[in-house]
Amino acid sequence: MRPTARVRPTVPTRLLEPAGPVHPSDPYVRRFWVAALGPSTVAELLRLVRAAERGDEVRLPRNLPALLRTGLVKVVDGSLAVAPMLPPVPEELRWRFPPALAAEHRRWMGGVN
């Protein structure tokens, strides 16, 4: 191991109240949240949800700043808190969607937004 390499610390996790109607295993998450945040950020989010459901600690996520900015993860009493149910992708992140995906999202949401 390189002398500058460090092991990321572990942090406790906990669950918040559900933030929306979308279960983390729903295809919506992989289709639209991945387009908004990227695959590694969504993978870390799903890992946090699983850990919080079990009450486990996790290594400090590399993409934590992105998760904090979106409000999908919060710091509560020194723990990373995450909701067991996710909200739809907010409008301020949907600008990243190509036109076809934006249209698909509108259909998926039933024309709302």
C-alpha cells in the first residue's frame, strides 16, 4: 500500500421518514436517478439505504457531497441519515436529461411536472 493511501473511516447510518413514493429497487431509480446523478452516486445511495435498514456502519461514501446537495442524505447526530423511499428526481436535476428521457420521465410521472 502506498504511504499516502488511507482507509476511509466508517460512519453510522440511520433511516429517516420516507421522502417519496419510490422504492430503491424500483426501475425508476436506475432509469432516472442514474441519469441525474451518475451510476456510482446512485450505487452509494442504495448501499446507504441497505446499511441504514440493517443499522450497519459504512465506509464514508466518496460521492457524499452530491448526495448531501440533493438532500437524499443528511447528517443527523453524526450519522448519515437516508430515507427508505426516494422522491422523484427534482426539476432542478432533470435539465441533465436528454429530450427523449425527459419525455419518458413525464410519461412515467403521468404528465405531472
